[in-house]
Amino acid sequence: MGYLNYLTSLVLLLFVDLNAGLARAEGLFEVQAFEASYEVYRKDKLTGKLNSQLKQIGPNTFQLTDVTKGTSGLASMLNFERTEITTFTYNQKQPEVISHSQKQQVAFRSRTFEFNHTPGTETYQGIYKNKPFSVNSPKNLLSSHLVPWQLAQQVCHQQNTFSLHLLKSNSPRTYDFKARAFDNNKTMIERLYPDSQNRRTATWVNHDKGCYVSEIKHYDNNEYIRTVLTDIAFVEQ
């Protein structure tokens, strides 16, 4: 009985620590413009670098731009480069995408994906595999590009378990997330894969002097990709 009481106390303590950490973050962070640099590793080998910038372009309107370039190994040999740009509004702690574009270049082949949306409507129109598409959704659909940033916002507003709806390729998807750990002003959010035991995505969010993603680990069977923050600067606007 004593051992059981000890375990119960330990679980309660961990639960309190997690929620206390999230509570400290609540109310401290609104949208913060920034410029950040990340390194991308595949099986602990540096393969690329990512530059990320969030800037305000109008009242409650922002633009997130990520540029990833291959710097080592096969990614460098094939001149891998991907540019993603998402423009969105942000009201009542919720983003709504206005436009998204993605262009990926590998060797002499390129791939593009884009869509547009008028805030307040249910229609999303875009181009996927060089073919136009139109999707109607009563739910607010994000770009997959915007998901890590929005995870940071959810964490800093005390959300432990939540779902995000997004437009992936040319169809709506729903991703489920859960806070799994809190340590030293960092929270780890795990994406839930109910149909797969071999996939796992863990996102670490910092909420000390700002609210931002510091690391992402994605596992797929024996393969894993790790994206790690190397530098970030918040920009006054």
C-alpha cells in the first residue's frame, strides 16, 4: 500500500508540474515575429538547413516563410530546396489561412502545391499535381506548414490535448496531439497515430522568453529525421 501511495503521489506531482508550467506560459505570449535557423539531421547526419521567418504584413495578418536547403550528402548532391509560404490571419488565438504555396526542387524535377482561401468562407481552391481542386469545409483548415507554429501557440495557451484540421495535398485531414512531458520551460507535444505503431512525431516547444519550436523528431520505422533550432531572434514590429 505504501508503494502504491508513493506512485500515486509521483503521478500527481508530475501532473501538477506539467500544468503549472503551462499556466506560467498562459497570457505571456501573443504572436511574435521572428527569424530562426534550424539544422536538419537524418539518422544523426546533418543533411540540410532551414531558415524560418514570421512577419506581420497587416492588421492581424502574418506570413510564415520557410526555406530548406540540402547541405550535405545526397540532399546536397541533388540540390534539394523547398520553399513554403503561408499567409494567415490570427484572431482569438486561432489562425485562418489566406494562402499557402510550396515548391520543392530536387535535381531537375520540381513539385508545387498551393491553395487560397477567403477568411470567413468554407471554400478552399488550389492546385495539386498540376490539377486544380476545390474543397468545402466547415472546419478551419490549416496548411501542414503552419502546424508546428500553431502547436507552440496551443501549448502557450494551456492546451494539453487537441486536434488540428488541415488541408493536406487536396483533401482535409485531422491530426491529434497530446502533451506528454514538461521540463525546464519546455513542453513535448506528441502527434497521435492511431493506425500506426511505427510512426511517431515529437515536437518540443520552448516557452521561456518566447513561444517557439526548438526541436522536432519524426520516426518512421527505423528512419528518423531531427530538426533542431540553432538560433532565433524576435523582431520588434
